[in-house]
Amino acid sequence: MTDTENLPDDQTTVQSLRDMVRNFVDERDWRQFHAPKNISMAMAIEAAELMEHFQWIDVDQSRVEALDEQKLADVGEELADVICYALAIANELGLDVSQTMRKKMAKNVEKYPASRFQGRFE
């Protein structure tokens, strides 16, 4: 265990998370299976497993569910799976996650100006 493994989000770098995923994959010689096609499909499957926790409940119940400790832990595991695959595909394609996020959010700001979309969706 390294001294960075127990740090909270505000003290953890994206690179350290990418390295954690890369090391996990490399230790198992799984890179041979990590074609972008395969990773994106696995990520979609994990996203579906995340959605499954909220299936058949309404919006308010989905918020209340977060107060249940076990449900929150289960949702967190599925979210972690999605994030792991997202980082794995970034590793495989050499995408800079921070720069990619900044560019996408800049597009979103342009596409959905707060003055027009405040408190609403279209």
C-alpha cells in the first residue's frame, strides 16, 4: 500500500487513479483484451448495472436511497467499475482526461448557457 491509496478526492490525482487501473490491468496481462471496443462495451454493461439500482423507483426515491448505507455502497461499487473502465479506455487511447473534460465542459457551457437553461432542460 502506498501513502496515496487512502487519500480523498481533493488530494488524489487523476494520474494516480489511471496508474492504479493500469497496474491492475498489467499485473493480469489483460491489456491484450483492452481494445477500445471491448472496454467501451464493458463500460456500458457496468453503467447498466449502476442503473439497475434505480430501476422501478421514482426520482425522489432514488435520492432517498442514497441514505441507505448498503445501497450507497452497492451503487459506489458500480460507479467505481464505470470509472475504472473510463480510465482504462483513456489509458489505452492515450487521452488526457483533464484536457478532454475541460474541452467537453467548454462545449457544454456554450451549448447550454446558464441564462437559458437555469432550472430547466430542453
